[in-house]
Amino acid sequence: MAAILIVDDDAAMREALTEAVRDLGHDAHAAASGDAALHMLDRHPVAGVLLDLRMPGMDGLEVLRRIRTRPRPPAVTVLTAHAGAANTIEAMRLGAFDHVIKPIGRSDLSRILDAMLAYTSGVPNAAHQATRETLIGSSEAMRAVQKAIGVLADNDATVLITGETGTGKEVVARAIHDHGRRHDGPFAAVNCAAIPAELLESELFGHVRGAFTGAATDRPGAFRQAERGTLFLDEIGDMPLAMQAKILRALQDRVITPVGGKPAAVDVRVIAATHRDLTAAVRDGSFREDLFYRLHVVPIRLPPLAERIADIVPLAEHFLAQAGDKQLSAGAAARLIRHRWPGNVRELKNAMERVAVMVRGARVAAEDLAFLDQSSAADGAGIDWPDEDLPTALARLEAMLIRRALERSGGNRADAARRLNIHRQLLYAKMRRYGLSASDDRTTDVGEADDADGSETGKP
Ligand SMILES: Nc1ncnc2c1ncn2[C@@H]1O[C@H](COP(=O)(O)OP(=O)(O)OP(=O)(O)O)[C@@H](O)[C@H]1O
Ligand SMILES: [Mg+2]
């Protein structure tokens, strides 16, 4: 039994959580505001805090920040009905133990409490407010990425971002920079695939005047330009082997040698990205194994857009809003969800820009998206299945069948579960795993939401 503090301005939510925490055998305290919570913490030390994000007065992030400056802060899990990239990243950066979307079921609550109580809290962070909201996505996969960004932002660990073309590797690299303590410093990007091998060394490390024919002046190079900031090495999988050795040295010693010049120390955080499978490249000898391990300290994988169904419509709406003021019809949204998106987010962005220009009315209809090719994954026909292992192929098939059942049942999960002949709870678990969503869940109940009455309406 441990003491848990529940902070929520919503009385119903507070009481439901209090009761659930007591049922799970813990000692529950409740506070209706951030101020009240901080006062209570002065009097009763607790092992864990369940903290609402949106509260009048002091908001959850501010409460979290203050809790984290205490000498031995309890573990804090942020609970919110309004998860966004910025608040997820920020909460994790400020040292939240976890960031969870409401409503939560009893089993989730029990798991969260167990994990929090097993946790010993770390060092508090210095704070600054990051407000940029450029990383759209609420799929489980994107939320995991957002949490990782928050955890990573303030340290200098080398990050390797992998993912197919257009999945957002560069946006993630920028988000790490923008949310971290180097955000006032420069962000320099070098595309290692676009620069001829013989120029890459000078591009990265600079050169001194006269180092080679054409070197008329000193050139600082990307590492220097990124001093006290972040260097983004894009398409590092395409870097020639000779350069890989030099990069390894720069990463290990934080020392660079300009062409024709002397070694000098640099203060740079490196984020690398590639669309290649580096393990395969290591196997076939085109990528150094030691560099791979040096980069692989913190890997972030961005799944293809087709595996992040929950992100498609929010991203489409975001791009559409940027390009004009048109709305997506439900039919158009369904059409977007069925498309396979081989070009991932970039393809979606281009499609929305095209639609913003070409469609005359205020609403985008399904027919307006006819230019999306015929490779819709709705029923598996015409898919050129990639050469992947059996578990991956089965997961893809399963996600596709669930998506189709949800569509055919108009988003009603109970009906979709019947069509699939699986238990509803199993369907929910699988939907969570694949980042699929069927409906707008506004329940504030802590118990399992019951939708057996089939009253839910579908949101594509
Ligand atoms: N989660 C996201 N939220 C908002 N915009 C996004 C997101 N992911 C990608 N984008 C947008 O999609 C486009 C492609 O993203 P980005 O350039 O980061 O992809 P990439 O993985 O680096 O692709 P490549 O491998 O082709 O370089 C950009 O315009 C980017 O702004
Ligand atoms: Mg890129």
C-alpha cells in the first residue's frame, strides 16, 4: 500500500480515480487544483501523483515542473484527454513518469500504479517552455516517438532516426532540437546522399584556405556551424566508408579536423537519419559496424504512415488547413485511410496541397481523391506484399482486416468485433497496438467504457 495523490479539477473524475486507487489497495488523497496539490505535498509525502493536465489556474505542466524541483519528487503520471505532441514531449521532458490518455480502465490504472511505485525518480530538469506544435500524430507509435523526444531533448545522446521516405525523420530531428536545451543554438542539416563523396569531408569538417584547388577561403563546415546546437546527418546510410571512419572519430572524441587544418574540439549534438536498413548494410559491408553501434545508442523508428492509421486524418486536416480552408468529407477521410501511402506523410501532404488547389467547393469529396492510385489496401487485392517476415506480414494483415471491419460497421467496435468473431476486449487491445481508432471516446468513467449498446458513431 502506498500513498497516491490525485490532482484533477473535474470532481467526477477525481472521485472515480480516488475510488479506483483505493480499490487497488492504496491510500488515495485528492486535490482539486495545482495549488492545493502542492500544499498537500508539503504535508503528506506521497509515492505517486496522477496529474490532470488542463486545469484552471496552475496547469498540470506547471504543477509537474514544481513537483520536479522538490528534493525527492514522487513519480508523476500525467493523465489527459487532450494529448498533443507539444504537451506529451514537454511532460516527458519535465520528468513525468508517463503521459496517458483519459479515460483509463482499471487494468491500465493498476499497471500505471505498479510501474510508478517501482520507479525511483531522477534528477529534476531546468525548465523552458516549448510551444511549437508541428509534430502531428496521436497513434500509439507517434505518441511513443513524442515521449522519446521529451526524454531525449535535454541530453546530448546521439540519436538515430530510421523510417521510410517521407515518414517525418527530419521533423522529428527538429523537434528534438526545438524542445531541448540547445534550442537557442543552430540546427544544421547535411544530406550525406546529396553531396559528392569528394566534397563531403569539407562540407562536414570544413577546410582551410589552399587545402585543395578551389579552396580560396577558409570554410567552417557543418560541425562548426552547428556549434552549441544540433547537427542533423541526413541519409547517413549513404555515406562513403572512408567518411564513416572520420565521422566515427568525430562522434567519439568530439574532435574534428578541417581539410588541411588542425584538430579542434566541437560541442555538437548529432542526430542521424536514414531510410536504409543499416543492419543489412552492416552485414553486406557497406556500413561500419562500430559506427552503427555508436549511432544506435538511442534509435527512433518511424513506422510507415499506413501502419499509423490514427494519424492519417489529423495530418490530412493539418495540411489542408495550411493550404486553405477546405474540409474533408467523411468519404474523403475513409478514402485517405484506405490508401497505402508509399510516399508516407510527404505523399499525403502533396495530395492535400493538390486538393486545396484543384477542388472548387469547400468540401473535399471522395471522388476528388481519385488521383490516389488503385493500390488501396482495403481488401488486400493488388498489394505487392513486401518481402517481410511472417509476424510482420500477419500483423499487417490483421490491422488491415480490423480496419475493414471497423469501416463496414461504421466505426461501431462491438459490431466490428462480432464480424471478426473476436472478443471486444481483444479488439480494443489490437486497435491500441495498431494505433487504430474508431470513435470519439469522451467517457470520463474510470471503469471500462461499455459500448455494447452500439450507440457509438463512427469517425473514419
Ligand atoms: N508528424 C508530422 N507532423 C507534421 N508534419 C509532418 C509529420 N511527419 C512528416 N511531416 C511533413 O511531411 C514531409 C516529409 O517529412 P520529412 O521531410 O521529415 O520526412 P523524411 O522522413 O525526412 O523523408 P526522406 O527520407 O524522404 O528525407 C515534410 O513536409 C514534413 O513537414
Ligand atoms: Mg529527410
